[in-house]
Amino acid sequence: MFMSKRAQMRARQQQRKRRRRLTTIGVVAAVAVALAALVIRQSSKPVGEIVAVESAAKPYADGRALGPIDAPVLVQDFSNFT
């Protein structure tokens, strides 16, 4: 079957558009896969040695007061949690 010149040109343009669209989709997909691989690689790196910190007793803590008695600031809190 023979096509007119105009129809052949239109078919070539559509083929170019299709090829350009597929190339764009391929490039975007490749970049997305590369970024995903980079993120996964970064998140799977070891963090290093984990050190447990021992809790130390707070100075002057008797359950009701915290800090030295002669501190320049005194904060009193009266609360009722019932």
C-alpha cells in the first residue's frame, strides 16, 4: 500500500515524537532508579559502635528539690494531677 507524501511525513513525525517520549521516559526512569539505589546504599551503611550511656545521679536531688539551696532563682510549682 502506498502512502502520500504528506501521510509519510506525518507518520515520521509521529514516530519521532514516540521515540522522543520513550527516550524521555527512559532517562527519567534511569535517574529515579539511580537515586533510589543511592538512598538505599546510604541507609544501609553501618552507623558505628553504639555506646550505652550510664545515667548519673543529679546533684542535690532529693525527690522534691533539685539544685543547690542557695541558688539565685527559686521556682515553685504547685500542681494537682487529679
